[in-house]
Amino acid sequence: MAQEQRKYEKEYKVQAVKLAKETGAGKAAKELWIPVDTLYGWQKAVREGRLDAGPGSRDPVEAMSLAEELGTLRKQIKALERENQRLKEENEFLAEARAFFAASIGSQQGTANEICCAEDGLRRKERKNRPVLSGSEGEPAGFLPVSLP
């Protein structure tokens, strides 16, 4: 028959881990009448940060590595803040450039007929003002002679 799994309060786990740190895991497990593997699991949870054992529960090496990690994270935050500021400035510049070009395009609407026609290389203005030739040499009237490259 399967045994019912015991549930332990968080505070009990924290006290058991502290006792194991002082006296050793095997001795603490016998004293508390809990399986030693359970206690090892709680110790691992404290090391990984899944179980908070409170202040002063970390050894100096762990505390130093946490301080180094905190310093690294602060540096990353400062770098990301600088990058964020740079991107904001770029966006502001691009918005101003967009407004400038939109205004300049709006003022050139009257000269839109001067845009180069991609089909035959003639400017639309020139094409519009070119006289229509009557048909010569068998060409129908109204067609322009065009030489293609």
C-alpha cells in the first residue's frame, strides 16, 4: 500500500535546513524523524532560491556571488537604459525627417508631371507637350515613333 505523503510547513522546512547546517543533514534528519533525502531536497531548494531561508542563511561564498550578480545586473540595466534613450532619439529624428519630406513632397505636387516615365524614358511633361504626328510611312496617326534601347 502507498503511504500518504506528508506535507511540511515552510517554516518547519527552514528550521530543519538551519539545523542541518549546524549539525549535519544525517543527524538533523534522525533528530526530526524525517527522511534524509527529504532534508537534502530542502537544502537544494534553499541553494536554488526556491525556498527562502531568511537573512543570514547564505554562506559568504554564496553572498559574494549574489553581490557580483547584482552588480552585473545593474550594469545591464544601465546599458539597456542608454540603448533605450538612443532609440528614442532615433525615433524622434525619424519622425522629424518624415514630416520634412512629407511637407516637401506636398509642395512639389504641381511638378508631378515632371517625374520620369519608366516605360520609355521620356519625361511626362515632354511627352505631354510633344506634338502628335500624323501617320507617315504606314504608321497610323496618333502614334509616336519610339526607339527602344
